[in-house]
Amino acid sequence: MPTEDKWYSIHIDKDGATIKEDAEYLGKGNYELYKIIGEKMGKVGVISIGPAGEYRMAAANISVKDPDGNVRSHGRGGGGAVMGSKKIKYITVDEKGGPGVTLNDPEKFKPRQGFSPRR
């Protein structure tokens, strides 16, 4: 756990990871945060917590927005409370200029027939 009462963000790109003090978005919900970061940074992935995670509530989730704008929330187990206890509000991932990933079996990553991740 951080020894000081400061909040941080982490940015990951082709050059590595950068951790910076960042309390600007405290109190913001995930969707509001995604909109602001999208306007500021463009097409990046974002992993974040909302106010429940900031307060380390037992049911706090971690939400993930991929670069295409799809959002998933991972709500079981209180992962948002863990991020909050580490004082990390969000993590951005920028794939631009990176080497990419080669899939051994690309067929396994294709959506199933009739399956839609959005409900």
C-alpha cells in the first residue's frame, strides 16, 4: 500500500510503463473517465475503477474499455477495491507502434456464431 495519500495512473506503451501522480479524475465514474481520456489520448485501452473502488468497497469492480470502445466490467471479488488500496485510478494501454501479438490459433479468438458480447 502506498505510504502517502496520493493517487496514481499508469500508462503502458511501446516504450514501457510510466507511473505518475494523478488525482485529477478522482470521484469520476468509469464512463465519464473513458470519455475524458479518449478526448485527451485518442484510441487507447483503459482499465479503471470508479468511486466504489476509490473507497475500497468490497463489491467494487474493475472496468475495461478496449481501443474500439467496448466496455466490460469485472465485478466479482472486489478487484476495484484492490486497485483502490494501491491508489491506482486507471491504467492506459497504447498499442501504437508496438510489435503486436502473434496468435498461435487465431480461430479461437473469433466470436462464436450467434454470440454477441453486448447484451
